[in-house]
Amino acid sequence: MTPEKLLASTLFECRGVHYSYQGRFPALNGIDLTITEGERVALVGANGSGKSTFLHLLDALIFPDRGTLIFSGEELTEASFLDAEFSLRFRRKIGLVFQNPEVQLFCPTVREDIAFGPLQLGIPEGKVKERLESLAQTLRIDHLLDRSPHQLSVGEKRKVAFATTMAIEPEVLLLDEPTAGLDPKTSTQLIEMLIQASHSGRTIVTATHDLHIIEDIADKVYVFGQDKRLAGSGTPAEILGNTALLQANNLIHIHPHHDRDHKVMKA
Ligand SMILES: Nc1ncnc2c1ncn2[C@@H]1O[C@H](COP(=O)(O)OP(=O)(O)OP(=O)(O)O)[C@@H](O)[C@H]1O
Ligand SMILES: [Mg+2]
């Protein structure tokens, strides 16, 4: 770990965080973890283990039922967002790319969707245009700018959704399954963008089922269990080396090869 990272301050502190939907469907059952400034974190776990819910809490779209979630020394509650100055500061600093890209695409054209966030946050038009052009070029979506987002392929939508969040230039990036449905080349380009973003000091929290990418995008991995508690944590190498933990949490499966006399392990 670099000296800067040792000195890094706490960004999010979760203590005993519980959340259930409509008070009936448990999604998180007491999560304790700390994320420091500039840290790269991966969240892995089976379907329904609470990864997306946890990202929604970090983005203050929802708030804990029990326990505390502290952001830069300030507890995140509905009341803290009544303070317009705090709310604007938080929204400028944190950007979430949703698991379902449709959620963040609602303008008639891709161009308007990418410009929407920064314009809402009061970024001058000239600057927004610069960001739009640069992102369109890096993500190779120039040819999609005048299309309707709803008519794009799933992978194209995911790239556009990623661009809408990157256009805010958030210091903290929350990514929910960013590589799902992307072709290998596009996936590699996106990972490279994330590596660059982290070199510029950004904090990156990624929920993913793609174990192949976690060594590139994370320093620390949290495994969410099917009981909606943390099942384990460690460096990517430690987690990837823990076959029993991965298997217990549906992250790898062992399936028999009927035509041969051995089993194949698949990540
Ligand atoms: N809107 C909702 N209403 C009711 N229950 C919900 C809602 N969204 C999620 N849940 C429940 O909360 C739990 C956690 O869901 P969540 O989407 O956070 O899991 P996840 O780890 O992101 O799963 P996946 O890997 O499939 O994306 C699940 O049991 C799910 O059924
Ligand atoms: Mg999810």
C-alpha cells in the first residue's frame, strides 16, 4: 500500500447497517465496513446477496433501517439531504452507474442524456460539451450521440449509462456490474478507464460477478453472503485463492463433465 493510501481518510463508515424493502424483504443484515478515500473496492456475492442495495445506500438513494452510515464524518440520513448545500456537494462527489442502464437513460437522445447530469449540477455549457466529446471518443460512442438511448443494444446502453455518470466527473465512482453484457474488447477499454480514474485518486466501488476483473479494479474485496451479511473480505488474491468461500457463495461452480471422468471448475 502506498504512503498516501496509509494516510487516506475514511470516506464511508458502515456500522451494523440493516436494510429491508418495504420492511418485509431483507436485503442487508448488519454490514460493517470502512471505505477510505482513493480505495478500490469490489463487492462480490450470489444473486440477491445485497450488493446493489449496498451501492444504493452509498449513493444515498435509500437509508439504513438500523445501524449507521457515515460519509466524511457526517451521518447519511434523509434529513441530511434537506440541506441543499450538502446535497449538491454529495451529488457532485458521488456517481452511481446502475445495474440496469435503462434507469439512467430518459432523454430523447444520447447526447442530451450525457449532458443532463453536469448541466443539472451547474457545470457551464462549454465545459459540458468538452466532457461529452471526450467521453464519446474514449468510449467510442460518437456514432450513437444522436440516437434514442432506448433503441440501443444492451451493451451500447451500458456504455452510454457509464458516460452519463463519468460526465459528472465524480470523485467516488459506484459501479454495479459495469462489464455485464460488454464484448471483451469494450470490457477491457472500460477497465482501462477505471484504472486511469483510480490513478487520478478516485475511489471506486464495483459490484461484479466477473472474478476475472477484480485484480485489475480492486485492492479489497468484500464477499456478500446469501444471509445478507459479509461472508468474507480480503485482497483479490486472498479471495480468489479461497475456493471454499467462492463455492459457498455461488461465485464458482463445479460441474461434472458427463463425457469425461473428471470435474471442471469454472469461474
Ligand atoms: N425493490 C425491491 N423490493 C423488494 N425486494 C427487493 C427489491 N430490490 C431488491 N430486493 C431484495 O433484496 C435482496 C438484495 O437484492 P440486491 O438487488 O441488492 O442483490 P444483488 O446482490 O445486487 O443481486 P444481483 O447479483 O442479482 O444483482 C434480494 O433478496 C432481493 O430480492
Ligand atoms: Mg445487483
